[in-house]
Amino acid sequence: MKIAFSTMGNDMDGAVESRFGRCANFLIYDTESNNFSVYKNESSTARGGAGIKAAEQIVNLGAIAIVTGNVGPNAHQALSAAGVKIVQSSCSSIQDELKKYLANESKTYDSPSVESHHGV
């Protein structure tokens, strides 16, 4: 399975970014191969609709979950509709957040954590 992380960095030592739609990159960790890939967030500089565009990118990358600091209402709706689990992060390292997720110690967002246009 593939787990996505919002991040400003490009490796497992980086921290999870607090903003979903405006993060610089998405790190996708594949639990089957124990490898990761980093993808530039195509919507990080979008004038509008960054959350929805970022959600579409996560879905297209095949992730079943996104670990992030905050998620707005439009992104939350798009991710939820696609069946992607939205996991709360304390914005610690990706490695720490991955361990928590795999140990079923993570909490999920049942609703948006911020209002629209929070990360602009």
C-alpha cells in the first residue's frame, strides 16, 4: 500500500508539512517495497483550488492515506470521496509518523481541520 506525506523536504528525515494543499512535495512510501518516491506538489503555487488539485494528485499517485498537518474543507471532501484516509500529524519526522501509522497509533480527520483558504 502507498502512504502519502505532505512535506517541504525530499527524504524520510524531513518533517511532515502542516499545509496539505500548499506543501512543496508529496513523499509516497510503498509498504510493499519499503521504498519511497518524492513528487512535486503540482498545486503548491496555484492561485486557487490548491487543496482539490493536491487531492487529485494524491489519488492519481495511488495513495490510500495522506499524513498531513491540516486539511481544508474542499480537500477533505475530495480525499474522502476518493476513499483516501486523512491522517493527523503533529508535523514530526516522516519516519516517526510512518511508525505511528503502521502501529495503528494515528488519528484521522473526520472533518476539515481548518477553514477554506487557510494556507494561502
